[in-house]
Amino acid sequence: MADDPHTDPSRAQPDRTEDDYGLGADLMARIDEAIDQQDRPGLNAALEPMHAADIADLIERLAPARRRQFLVMYSDEIDGEILSEIDESIRDEVLELLPRAVVDEAVREMDSDDVVDLVEDMDEPERARILSALDDSDAAAVRQSLAYPEYSAGRLMQSEVVTAPEHWTAGETIDFIRAEEWLPEQFYHVILVDPRRHPTGYVTLGRLLASPREATMRDLAEESFRTVSAFAEEGDVAYVFNQYHLISAPVVDRHDRLVGVITIDDAMSVLDEEHEEDILRLAGVGDESNISDSVRETLRQRLPWLMINLVTAILASLVIAVFETTIQEVVALAVLMPIVASMGGNAGTQTLTVAVRALATRSLSGSNVWRVVRREAAVGLLNGLAFAIVMGVVAWVWFDGVSLAVVIGIAMIVNMAIAALAGILIPLALERAGADPALASGTFVTTVTDVVGFFAFLGLASSVLT
């Protein structure tokens, strides 16, 4: 019997490297060399086996001057798939550098939802120029999507939909699909509609192809069927896809008529973008920060948040100034008080991160909020007790003072308990007020932990040690 390559280590496939999945060092070196030598055939040969998403990543990584050189050499190879993958932060720059004929051909290759994503932030004259490359029917479909609110399902959907009447058989549907030339490049369901174009169900392609030709489409419909309003927020759409494991969903207008379909790749892109925005906002660097941003753009995004942090730091310093005399009498306080504030800040950030994530995924709601609040308060209190013992011993050994050890221990308990509560209550309050919890929670939590930490530690010290 021949050895099984799946179980024989000597015949196992070699370990994958970065070059197998994206832009490895060897590949980047080949591309740089081709650009330096103006070797267009060499550049095309290096990029020919690459996925469109990896080529888009390459374009994003290049410095502006280098990007211009690359696009001059590679412009004829830019197609709709690559253009739709390029990050919106540099998309306008890329469009300006590409010949109009290349852009027009690329746009004609794109699905309607990708064209909407491309033109939705353009000025009307520039948008009209792009849409002029499309057939009248395709341009009308794009304009219909643009009529829906920004960040809605109507903007996210593609208008190319494969439909069939409920009474058709599997054989009739298959024959229809084979005969049509306008079908989208990728689709997962045949959507069943009634005479008024109301969607009533859908059939997966796998089940369609595996069924007898005489089977009625109505009998093959999936139980997972659900529709999405064209006016629903795209974040809600992504949640529905993730929650109910959908691969596509029909989009309906106010009269429940079918107007498009959303596929899983678009829904997961929204989910990924929302998670990325939350991370950037929690870090205070703006929700549009990108690795390809210029110094000026990066400065514009970060400076306002640093200014807000400066104001909160001044507020904490004012608390310290109140106890200036106490600090002068007991110099050890100046050594120990950053520890109290730092531990509280870290504890608050831990709770805050969990809370913002739970709110984003809707796992934290009115039904369980107080249980989670009680849990975080208990964790904060127990952490405070643990570190109160540790810092009490440190302060006692370091400064040979029992009173100082007691003061820092109590302050540690108070601040870490308050930090845990602030980490969950502040994002909850911001969401209740209609604000994004990820946007400002970090600043508020840091302010609370600094002010409470300094006030508790220095206030106790002024009462006990002076």
C-alpha cells in the first residue's frame, strides 16, 4: 500500500510562508527591483499569480512617489477587482493616476455595490463621469442605491439578483440560469418572488443542483430565509448575518418589494470595519486612521484627542495641587501616587475594552447589564484587595511606615473598584445618550481613575500622616 501523504511526515507539504499568502520579503524585493529598472514584463510576471486583494495591499503600502511609478508601469493591468479592493483612503489618488480608459473598463467589470462604494463620496461631476462608463441600466441601478441613506443596507446591496417564480421547477430554474448572460459573477441563492416581486423564500444553489428537475422551487426553499430593509443600518445587517449564519439576504423597499441582495462578503467587510473603528477610537487616533496616511493627515486625526487628554491631565494635576503641602511634608507620597493612578487606569481599561466589545456585539443588553455590573464591581474590589496587600507590604518595607502602607492599601482598593465601575458604566451611559461608547469612553475613564486615585490617596494621607 502506498504511503498516505496526509499521515507520512516525510511527504507532508512544506510549511507555508508569508509569500504563500501575501506580500513576503522576497516578493517585495522583486517588485522593487522591477520598478527601479523600469522592467514592466518583470513586474507583470511577479504580480501575475497574485490575488487582487494582495495587489491592492501592495499599492497601499507604497509611498506616494513610488505608488505613482508603479501605477505608470502597471496601469494596463488594473481591473475592477483590484480597484474595488483598494482602500478608500488612497482610492481618489489612484483614480487620478490611472488613464480614463482603464478606469472606465474597470468600472464596467464591477458589481453595482462595488461601484456604489467607489463613487458615493465623490462630487457630482466626478461621479457622473464615472457612471458615464456604464450602460444606462447599470448606471440607474447605482443611482438607485445612492438614493438610500449613507451606511444603510441600500448602499451595501448589489442590484444584480437571480430570481424565480415560486411555481417553477428546479429544471426550469436551471435552464433559465444557463441561458442568461447578465448573471452576477457570484451568487449563492435563487430568490423566489411572487407576481408583485415580493420575496417569499430562497433556494441554495447546492440544493437546486442536487434536486430532481421536477421538484418545485417552493418545496426546496430554505428555513433560514429572512429579508433586510433597504433602510436598515449596515451595522445591523452585519449583526444579522453573523448572528444567523446567513450567506446572502434579499433587500426590500418600504413596500416589501425586492430591490437587491446583500452577500456575506459585504456584510463581513462591514463587521470588520466596525471592529477596526472601535479599536482606533479606543486608542484616540480617529476612526479613519490608515497606515498610508500622510504626516499632515495623521497629525490632524491625533492632535485633537491629545489636546483633550491634556485637559484631563491638567484636571488631575489640580487635584494634586490641592494636597501640595501634604506632599511636601511626606515626600514618599510623590513616589507612590503614580502607582495608584496607573493601576486604576489599567483596571478601568480592561473593563472598558470588554464593555465596548460586548455592546458592539450586542451581548450586553438590558437583560444582563446589572449582573455584569455587579461582576465587574466584585472583580475590581477583589483586585484592589490583592494589590492593596502587595503595595502595603512594599510601602512598609520601602519607607518603613505602617500608616503609609495602610493609606496606599485603602487607596488601591477604592480606585480599582471605582475604575471597574467606571469602565462599564461610562460606555453604558454614552450608548444610552446616543453617543458611540468607543469614541470617548477612554478619556472619561482615564479622568475618573486619575482624579479618584489621586484624591483617595492624597486625601487619606493628609488625614492620617499629617
